[in-house]
Amino acid sequence: MKIPSIPGFDQGAIEKYAKNAGWLMIARVGSLGIKIGIGIMVSNYLGPEKFGIYGYPLIFATFFIAAAALGLDGFITRELLRHPEKKDQLLGTAFILKLTGGLLVLPLIYLAYQIWNGINPITAPFSYILIVSFTGVFQAFNIIDSYFQSRAQGKFIMKIQVLGNLFSAALKLVLILLGMSLSWFIVALLLDAVLLAIGYVYVYQNNGASLFQWKFESSVAKFLLTNSWPLAFSAILVTIYMKIDQLMIQSYLGSTAQGIYSTVVQLSESWYFIPVAIVTAVFPAIMNAKRDDPERYQKRMQNMYDLMVWISMSIAIVMTFASPLVYKFYTPEYRGAAHVLSIHIWAGIFTFLGTASGQFLIAEGYTKLSLFRTGMGALINIILNIYWIPRYGITGAAVATLVAYFVSNFMILLVPKTRPQGIMMLKSLFLITLLEKIKNRPRAPKS
């Protein structure tokens, strides 16, 4: 299919990046229905209480796993775009740093579990959390993803992700059919990460590259850690303000409520792959425009914000009305969460915008600002959950998430150097640019 030309853009670049985005979207869209279907089957099979216990280890460990990643993935993509000749040094050093981080957080996870369990008893045993925590070790291989994204070759990652999702779904289906216990489903979570790592290594080795050429250099490690630490803290804070509500629900309301709320999060956040896929695919084009044509750079950012709002708002509208129908596929214990989904789904608009504006902050080197706005979002989410979960249950948690996501994204309005980007996001959010495009579109000549 011929991709139409757009005035002001290089046609070859458009086709390259659009095809890369297409591969990424195919990878995610192709597996979305399967993941949702299996997710419904697992939740129905385990029941709300066990499903809450099943999700808790990944939620608990994900804060530490985010820290272990050191914020390197997106930063390495940028550096590979700037210095492709340093591929082996960048990838090798980043891999060792992430692997070390994954191992170092294991004792921290044990310590945090003991402290938190002493304050508020945790229904999930530590063995479950330890098993899931090892996903932080295997995520070191995710650095290979950064390499392919820097080359606009998302199709290779697509194949691995599709196969991994299919295998994961098949494995969980087998566990259900065999009537296996909860412990087996916990092990399956770790196996997902292991198989993905193996797939990344395989595709890297079979595309003219080799892990054995990777090199660790202390000077590169110092450079990466010095420049990526704000992104690492930002990733931790993102995890806090995206996941803390589930931990707090378990603390205030118990595993059953947390299991029910988990289905809301699962359905709402299943769409979050879309902004990541789009932004990851076109980030090289944005960086090139920033270097070569500042005016085009700003236009591309505005167009990206517009696209994010159009897609996310469409999803939110559809899911708001469809939520009662969706929950008919769940057992009766879950169906009261339909109205919670109709609230939580609107937070996706700000997630889409945040993903796009996050790339602007990286491109401009405003990593500390990214850390600040994420921290404010996390703090607001925690405060609101403290007040609203005891009073309004899981509905309060959904509203707190919506408010926190909004505040986090538009914190950049308070900073003069980023305020223009905030205004651009507001114009997209209130459909002002859409109306301008409709008004200024070429009119067909009268016959």
C-alpha cells in the first residue's frame, strides 16, 4: 500500500517510520484480543480473591524492577541514533548495568516485604514475590529492543512479541484446562519474561549482530548513569502513581477488592501499548526534525498530540458505553466494576499525551523536569487514595488515578521553557487544532 505524501515531509522517511509504526501496532493489536480473552478466563478461573493474590507479586515487585532498569532503554535509543558506531559499547555497558540492577534489587525486595508485612499482613507469600522479582534480571535483554527501534526495525521485535504473547496465552489456557493451582500461574509470569529474553537474543543474533561483541566500558557506564538517573527515578515514580492504587486497595479493602479492581486496570491499560508503539516508531523522525528543522519539529509534536487525543478519546467513549457489555464475560462477582472501568478508561487520554510529551522532554534534555512532574503525580495519587479508597472503595481509586494523571501531564505549564508544549497539549485536548484543520482544509472546487 502506497503511503500518501504529506507536504513538508520527506516521503522516504514517512514510509520508513510509518511502516515501523505499523509493525509495532500489528504486534500489539494482534495479541490484544488474545490477552484480554485469556485475562478474563484466568480471573474467572481463580476468582476475585485468588486473582488479587495472583496480581499482587507483580505489582509489589514492579517498583523495584523499574528501578533496576535504570531508565536506560529510552536513553540508549537516543544515544544509538546519535552514535550508531558505538553500538557494542552502548549495548554491552547498558546490559551489564541493567543485569546488575536486577540482581541488586532482590535483597531490597525481601527487606521491603518484611517491613510492609509487619505493618500490614500480605496475603501473597514471599515465594510468589521472589519468583516474579527475577523478571527484573531478565529484563536486561530488553536493551535489544532499543537497538532495533533506533534502526526503525520494529518488525523484528514484533515477531518476538507476538510469539511470546501467543505462547503465554496458550500456557495459561493449558493451566486452566488442567486445573492447576495458583502457584503455577505465578511461575508462568516469570516464564513470560524468560521467553521474551530468549527471543530478543535470537532475533539479534540472526540479524547480523552478536552479543559476543558487546563491551563494557566504565567511561560509558559513568556517562549513562550520570544522564539517565532522572529517567530511572521517573520510571519508579511512574510505577508508583500507576500501581500504588492497587497496593493501597489491598491494604484497605483486601485481596478480593484488589482482584476486582485488577480487571479494571487490565482492561483500561491494555490500550497503553498504542502510544508507546507510535512514539517509539516515530521518535527517530522527531529527533531528526529537531536537528534539521525546528519548525517542522514543532509541527510534528503538535500532530502527535492531536493523534494521541483522537485515538485515546475514541477508546474512552467506546469503552464507557461498552463496559457493562464487557463485564458480562466475567463471573457475577466482578460485574459491579463496570462503572469503575467507565471512569478509569478516561485516564488513558493523559497517558497517551504523557507518552508523547515525555519524548519531548527527552529530546530537549529536560529529564529532571520529567522526574518532577511524575513525582507530583505520584504524590497526588497517594494522597487522594488515602482519603478516597476508605470512603468510596475502588471507585475512589479510579477517580484518584484520573486526577493524578491529569495533574502530572500538565505540570509543564508551570515551567516557562515547557509551557508552549503544555499549551499545544491543551489545544489538542480541547480539539482546537482539530477544528482549525477542518476549517483550513482545502475545499473542493465548485463544478
